[in-house]
Amino acid sequence: MATIELPDTILQSLSQVLAQLHQTLPSLKQEPDFSAPAFKWQNKQLIPIFHPKKIDLDDLKGIERQKAKVIQNTLQFLNGLPANDVLLTGSRGTGKSSIVRALLSQYQNQGLRLIEIERDDLSELPEIQKIIQNRPEKFIVYCDDLAFNAEDENYRSLKSVLD
């Protein structure tokens, strides 16, 4: 087999074209690294978060009743008992996301994992379900700052998945 030698200018041009093409193409999908305790759903894949911010449940003050209900539901979920989907509502800064993150801090060693998804990606929940369905860990999928109206496609997607 004969080897073809290309002039340096052609090699440089090809290299530049490949570099530009590489920048425009989406990154290759990789299998999630399930050794991480938390994930962010981004570009249709689970991006591991190896060191999520630690929040202690005892540090969350003034929301004891809400914490108790969410903790009870989470423990039922972790123990394979019936558990509910949870919708935390309230004004900005009232601890909704902090409760979810504190659950991870408290129950990570019992197999709890966290997946954060953006509102605009709610239609991709079935894809996430496929990825995690046979995993031994228990996943809380949560969306921060969820707001929409009844005509919103994201609302219909979420309602369909929850139904």
C-alpha cells in the first residue's frame, strides 16, 4: 500500500477545518459516572457532580413541619415503600431547594442520589427514567424555579410523566 504525503499547507488547513468542526458538534454522549452523588441533566446526558454543596437538615430553621413531611416521604422512598411526588411551593429564599439538597447530604449513604433538570428539559424526563430505571440507587429528580401556565408545553410534559 502506497503512502501519500500531503503538503504542510493542506495538513494545516485540514487541521483548522477539523478544529472548527469539533467546536460545532455536540460532545459525545458518555455513560454517566454513577459514583457521583448528584447530577445535572444537560445536553441530553447526566453530568456528574462529585462534590455538591453540603447542607445539613438541622441548619434549616422555621420549616420544621415541611421538613418532617419531606423526610418521612424520602425515608419511605428509600425503603421501597409508597412515596409521593412532591411539589414544594413558596416564595424565593424559603428553603425549597435547600431541603432537597439537605436530603442528599443526610441520605446519600443510603443510596439517595439527586438529578437537577431545567424547566425547559422536562419533556426529556422519559429519557432520564430510561437511564436510571435499573439502577440500585434511589433518584430524586428535581426542577428548581418551576413556573408555567396551562398552555405551556413543559406543563403538559410534566403532567404526562407524573400521570
